[in-house]
Amino acid sequence: MFQAMALVLTIIGTTLIYLTRKHQRVLRQRLPAPVALMGISILLAALLSWLQLLTTTAAVFTWIFTAISLFACIPFLTLINKQEHSK
């Protein structure tokens, strides 16, 4: 259960940070800058959750790996969205 919470916090934090960038194409307009601060604080809460579950080295690695993977995968949501509109 705690692992799921840590994963969800990581997903929410990275999504909020991504949606504040000017190159995002998921929303029509990017979110305001204070949302990025909220995303960073959620990511820090996710790190604390990972630290409760794993050893320090494993927690930091899992946190960074998950965040980087999400930052790489979130832009592909626009491809799925475009395919649904073209049908």
C-alpha cells in the first residue's frame, strides 16, 4: 500500500512539473509556475515515502529512476490523444 502511494505521488509530481513547461502539448495552455513548486513538493513527499520503504540508496535510485522514466513517457500521451481524434 505504501509503495502504491509513493508511486502515485511520484506520478502526480512529475505530471504537474511537466504541465508547467512551455513545450508540453497535453493541455492547450501550460499551468502557472506555482504549480511547479507544488509538483516539486509532492516529489519530495514521494522521496520521503520511498525512504520509508527502502534503504537510502535504493530509495533515491528508485525515486530518480521513476521520475526520469515518467518525464520521458508523459510526452507520448499526446500521440495517444491524436490517434483517438483521427479515428
